[in-house]
Amino acid sequence: MIRVLVAARSSVVRAGLESVVRSSSSLQLAGALEFALINSSDFQADVLLLEADDIQPDELSLPVVLLLDISDTALVNSALRSGARAVISREATPEEIESAIQAVNAGLIVIAPESLPDLLQDVRPIADALTEPLSERELEVLDVIAEGLSNKLIAHRLGISEHTVKTHAASIFAKLGAASRTEAVSLAIRRGLVML
């Protein structure tokens, strides 16, 4: 059972969201609050289901499923930047709300399909190109580094020596300007070199 804390400005909306949670066999209502009184740390909940125009960092002790006007791209962008894990329409069906809660509880991010075209227009690749591109073998090594494998396991998987893996890793770090594996993977993802 996923424990859901509900919060909304309007008591009518709050009652509707409570009803959605109560009618689901996979969800359990952990509590319901007025938007202004949110303090999710007072409740034992897994997900915060929130109907509002924005979210504040204080609300983020729980993963947030936010219902808002998804036609406003600026609002959707702001909500995602503030840490909302799901941004769905205020007009979402009970099934869509339940699915978003389940997805967020599983660690996924949910965005209403209608929002994607506008959001993708705002996505820009990193402007600066690598001064020296990664070789095909370095890209292979980087892919396996992104999986979190040790040098020994990378060497085994790619059929090369551990020393060669270390050499490739050092070259990858230098070309990306990274100081660690985590930073290298993060920079590679931002550049579209690695897909997780």
C-alpha cells in the first residue's frame, strides 16, 4: 500500500482527491491538509498529492505529485525545477492520478504528454563542444562506468585489461573535465553521450 498525503487549497478539491485515494486498492490515505498548513513531516506518508500553482522546498520531504494547469509551460517548468516528481493536469482522471502516484513511488518522473512539446523546446544541449571527442572505445567504457561497474568488471565485460580500463577512464575524465566517475557520468548524460 502506498500511503498518500493529500493537500489542496480548496476543500472541494481536497475531498475529491481524498475520494480518489480511498477508492484505490493500492493506495491508503495518510492524511489531508489545507495547502497553507502543509508540513508533510507530521505524517507517515510515501507520496504527497498536491493541487496548487507552485511548490516550495519545505514540501519536498516527500515525492510530490502536483496537479496544476499544464497549459502554462512556465508553471510546469517551475514545478519540475522545484522538485515535483510528477506534474499532471488538474483535469486528470482518477486512473491517471493513481498511475502517477504509483510511478513516483517507484522512483519515476511523470509529465503529462501534452506538456512535452513545449518543455522540449526549452531543452538546449550544452553549448560547448568537447575539445577532443571521445573515441568509440572510450564511449564503450563510459557506458559501462554509467552502470556502476568496477574497473575489474568493466575489463571482464569488454575483454580488455584493468590497466587499459584505468587509462580509458583517465582520458574520459580529462576530456569531460570531470574529477570523479559520478561527475563524468553526469556530464556525459547532459551532453547526450550516455542514456540511462
